[in-house]
Amino acid sequence: MNTSILIFLGIAFALVYFLRMARIGTLLAFLIAGFIAGPHGLKLWEITEIWSFLGEIGITFLWFGMGLELNVRRLWQMRTTIFGFGAGQVLMVAAMLFPILFGIAPWTILGTVMVCLLLSMSSSSADLGILADRNELQTSLGRQTFSILLFQDLLALPLLAMIPIFSGRSFSLGAEIIDILVMSAGLLLGVVVVGRWLLNPLMKRVSRMKSKEAFLMAVLLNLALWAVVAELVGLPPAIGAFLAGMLLSETVYRHQVQADIDPYRTLFLAFFFIALGMGMNLPLLALNWWVVIAGAIGLVIIKFFAIFIVARVRKVPSREASLIALILAQGGEFGLLVLQTMKSTGIEAIPLPHSEILMAVIILSMMTTPILLAIYDRLYESGKLVSNTRAKKINIKKADKNSEVIICGFGRVGQTIARMLESQNIPYAAIDMNVDQVVRGRSEGFNVFYGDTTKKAVLADIGLVPRRVRAVVIALDNAHIAKSTVRAVRALTPGVRIFARARNLNEASILKKEGAKLALPETIESSFMLGEQVLSNLGVNRDKIDILMSRMRGNNYETLSGILNRNK
């Protein structure tokens, strides 16, 4: 084996390992590896036709993957959040960036608009990875962040339509805008028609063969066909690859296609980022280093405030709004992809040196997100992100040390439990880290205080002491925080009974192991309630229903868990 390959793989492995430890997107590791191994680094390889070819395949697979994720039905189901929050975020970022970029850069109006839209995009892979690491994917924060990322995927349509326009198809701004709208609408309409009436029957025939090889080849043939068709009509092949992905996203085989194509997509994505890193102009970036650093800082700051403003207008709580803004404040792979696509096809929407600088700005901004989140978490845990004045105003009323129940988390579940306790004249104290939620609760007469439920000192101050508190309710929607809270409660009062809320059986099992007396999985319990109503309306005897429910809840759902595991 060539020594250069061994050295390069060692560099790539080390970068992937350390960037993953730092919670930075691993795709950047391949980009940096290409940069180090390229002509401006260790000179292990030069940019040859082979590397350019591999990079183009990587671009094709990346566009295909983006199209595959853009499912029209899913967009329609989440339309309110996607087209409300997502569109608001993009428009606010673009509106704040446009006057700055148009004032300092010698670009056309359309070129400036395109760059603003590119910079409004975030890194889907990095952001979803961050949400998964923080156990936030199924929370309100995760769902809202995901809806914004989905709208950004949808924005790919007009941005793709803008690329060929810069090659000279239109000659006035009005005509260009009409071209963009017509092409975007045509792509959406074509995807629905072709996907449903042509591709679905074809893939059905192939799947009946029960051959993984035939299925994979059909997918690759579809990808190559549309890329070639796009090139023949004068469009970049990337548009054809994106269209091929969208076509398959409208079929029932979308999930299988994604599973089969993922290993190849990961491989060729690595080639794309390696080729991108090798092709970066180090002398130009070194000459304009201050522009790159200032651009990255400015981009993160502007995007943060733009997204935060939109979130607060939509009445998202301050903490949640600031976290969404921080997670989405970076640039993304989509911007790199469009800039590289235009570079490889010779389309100059903006001058080539400016494209190089923009790519460096996006890359640097992507690396700042985990660092900023770590700083935010440290400040938030220390209480420094809530002003002392407001904290004093919130907690000016001291907690009743005679509370018999402590409620950790004061969302809808916590409030419901508080009302039930009040109806029976049982004294309680509730605690939550959401300042706005606490203020609203206090104004409505609830005995709720601001504080971190994972801190033993805070729990003790709120009245959690042995032999006085009879029960603790964990009504938090974050599995990681809920687990930490159970541990803190157990450390203070080992004998107290803990009743916890969980999203599913797995989380319920974890909380039980940590010491919760009862952990109710919401998804299962809502199914039970629905099932009870169905059986009751079908005339099944009430005693039989109670026995059935008791048996299914018995042994902490162990019987049901076994059934679910067998059906996986």
C-alpha cells in the first residue's frame, strides 16, 4: 500500500476522533484532512482528474440525499411550523445580511440575495447530531429546530433554480424571478406526478425480485438518468440528482432507498469534502484571514439575533429561543455545496475569490457551534444567564418548607398535577428552569419557583428533606435532565417515593433503574386510554377492561415490552 494513503488515513482517523470528541461534525474532519494532505499542506497528493471526478460524484450523492429527505407529505403535515418558523428565520437572516453584504461587496442584487439565502442555511447533520447528543430530538426544542431545518431543505428548490440563471438564461431581474418560481413549481409538480405514477410501479416490480443488488442498481440508474437529463438540457447535473432524490422520496420505498444508499453516500461525501479541502486556496485565505474571522463572527452573531427575535415573536420561551438560535447560528454544508457546484460548473454568481472566502467563513462558523453551546451550558448552570434582579423577583416568595409534594418541571404535566393537589388541599412546591413558565405560573397563583432540578442545594432549599416530603413528581420532558434529577432526589432523600413521566418504555426503564417508584411512558398510557374507550364503546364489560389494563400495566409493562421487542 502506498505510504501516502497510510499517512492520510491516520490523519483522517485522528481528526474524526478528536472532532467527534469535541462534538463537531465529522464531515469537517475530511475537509481538514484534504486541506492538510493537499498541495498547500503536506503535498501527499495533487488535485488530479480522479480527485475532481470523485468530488463530482460526492456532490451528486449529497444533492441526491438532500432531495430524498424532502418529502412533500411530511412538509404538508408540519406546514404550520415549517412555513411559519422556518420561513420567518430565513427571511429575518436574509433581511439582516442583505444591506451589509450589498454595501461592502461588489455583487449584483440577485447574487447578494443568493449569498444571503445560502448563509441563512444551517448544518443539518451537525445540528441533528447535537440534538441527539443532548436528548432533545423529541422535545419542543428539537421539533422546532427540525422544522426549521426542513424548511431550509425546501429552500434548496429556488436556490437550485438560481444556479442556471447565472449562466445567462435571463436578462432582467423580473424575468429571473419568474424563472426561479416557474422552475421551483415545475420541480415540485413533476416530483409528485412522476414519483406517484411512474416510479412507484417501476420500483414495485424491482422489489418483487427480492434482490438487493437489483434494487440498488435501480436507485443508482434513476440517479444517473436524471443527472444526465439535466446536463443535456443545459442544467447542472446536481439539479438532476436532487430531482432523483425527490422522486424517490414520494415512493413507499424511500426508507429502504435511504438505508441502502447511506454507506455509499457517506463514502462519496467524504471524497467530496476531501476534494474541497484540497482545492482551497491557502495563499488567498492567508492574505484575507481577518476577513474570514470577522465574517464567521459576524455571521454567527447576526444569525443568532435574527433567529432569537423570530422565536420570541412566536412566543418561544427565552431559554428555548436562545438554544435554537445558538444551534442554528452557523453556516451549513448546503452553502459549501452550492458554492462548489458553481465553481465546478464555471458559473460565477460572485467572483471566485469571494466564493473561496465564503466557504472558509462557513467552515469556521460550523466549528464554533459546539464551543458556544458548551459556554452557554456552563453559564446557564451557574445561573449567570438570568439576571439577579429578575431571579430575586421570581423567588421573592420563599418556598413553604411544609410541602408534602415536590414537582420538578412545570409544563402542562406539572401544572395538571399541581391543580389536582390543590383540589385535595395537599401542599406542594414546584420548580422549573424556564423563567417565563415560572412567571406565568406565579401570576396564575401556582406555588412555583425558579431553579435547577438537578442541583441538590436547590432541591433542599425548596423543601426536599427526609421524612417531610411524601412524594416527588418528575414532570420533565428531557430524559437526561429527568435522570439527573432522580439521582439528586435519591441522594437527598433515599426513601422518598418518586413518580416520573417518561416518553417511552426505554426511558421509563432507565428512570426505574435510577430509583423511581413509578415511571409512566406517555405513548403507552395514551394507547391504554384510547384502548379503554374503544373496548367500552364496543360493549366489553368494565370489570374485564380493568383486569386487562391491570395485567398490561403489571410488572412495570414487562409483558408489553416483550411484545414490542419481538415486533421490532
